[in-house]
Amino acid sequence: MAFDWATNIDPLQRLAVLPTLGDNWDGYGAPGFLMPHCRRASTLYLKICHYFLVKRLDGAQIAPFIAPCYGSILFDWAGRRFTHNQLQILVPSAMDSPLEFLKCSDGLEEEGTFRADEVNELLDWLLKKKTNAIISRDLDSTQA
């Protein structure tokens, strides 16, 4: 049975399938994913999971959407779950290229590069307003 990219949003399963995609996997000439590239993305995902554990956050609720993207691997926090701050991380196929990010908040965008050991700073930024909203909601419910 083929992997269903449209319905399976589990980050680990998506990462596990990437190395099986050969050249032209999309029918438009996209390159396949080599193991070193996939390992780099998996290592980043483990750092993200560790961050969630240390912060005692439900990783299932705030896990990134992971997808192949023009030869890179995209980690995406956007949509209904992230209405204030949105974050995209690209893991490029060139192993000597830095990781890339795009932060969006209140109509402003910031992009740049970072090292994997700096991902916590991006996650702190992503969750700042979300965490404050959750705390405010919890305080409101205890004061009612």
C-alpha cells in the first residue's frame, strides 16, 4: 500500500518515507532524497521533540507539518493551530548549506539561516504568543 501524503500527517512517518522517494517522484523532475539529507532532518526533528519534552508541551498538538519541498524538507507550523506566529524551516539537500527559516507574525516576515543547535530560539519565538494565550485562557477559567 502506497503512503498517503494527503491524509497521513504523522511527522515520523513522513520523515521515514522520504528516503524511498527516487528522482522524479512527483512527476515533475524533483530529485530524490538521500539518506544523509533525511538523517539531518530527522536529527532536527529529534531536537524539536526534546524541546517539547523539556517544556512539558504536548508535541502531538504542536508538531510541525513535514513535507518535501523543491528538493528540501519543510517543517511548517502554520494554519489554524498557529494563528499568531508562523514558522517554516527548510532543511536543504546540500549538507554544507545552513538550515533556513521564515518567521511570520502580524504581517511581518523575517528570514534567515541557523544551526540545528539554535532551533530552540525559533521554537521559543513560535510558541511565545501561543503559550501566553493558553495561560490567559487557563487563568480566566480558574477565576470564573
